[in-house]
Amino acid sequence: MTLKVLDPTLSPEGARLRLAPALTSLKGAVIGMIDNSKIGTERFFDHVAEILRKEYGAREFIRRRKPDMTRPIPPEMLASMSGADAILSAIGD
């Protein structure tokens, strides 16, 4: 039996992805939130937003809900979050 291991850090072309630099602080930050449209995600994000606002000083939240949990976020929806300093994606059930 052959075991094939896939490396998720590689793009289809084999080039390594470069991560954005880490934020030094969330104070005054705009946070994007991508809801996968499952039950519970909206309430979870409400809770996370409250913590990020009160304890870390996040200023604003851009929230988007995917039209379908089984597919990637539509490019135009992702583009509408381009003003975010950081983006969170979460699932709920």
C-alpha cells in the first residue's frame, strides 16, 4: 500500500504562499468575519466581536455570510472585505 501525503502549504503551481504580517495590535482594527451559513455561526461571531471590541479595542466589523456552506466565498464578497485589517472565517453547528 502506498501512502500519499499532501502538503496544504503549497499552491497548485507548487509555489509557497506568503502570509500577511501579523498585526501588532487589534486596537482600532477593522475585522472581517466570514460566516459559512451554518446554524450557530452568527451567534458565535456576535460573541467574538464583543470580546475583540471590549478587550482588544477592535473598531469595526465587516460581516459577510456565504450563500452556501459547501462552496468557497464568492470573489466579489471577499473583495468587499478588502478594507479589513484581519479576516476570520468560522463554522457553526
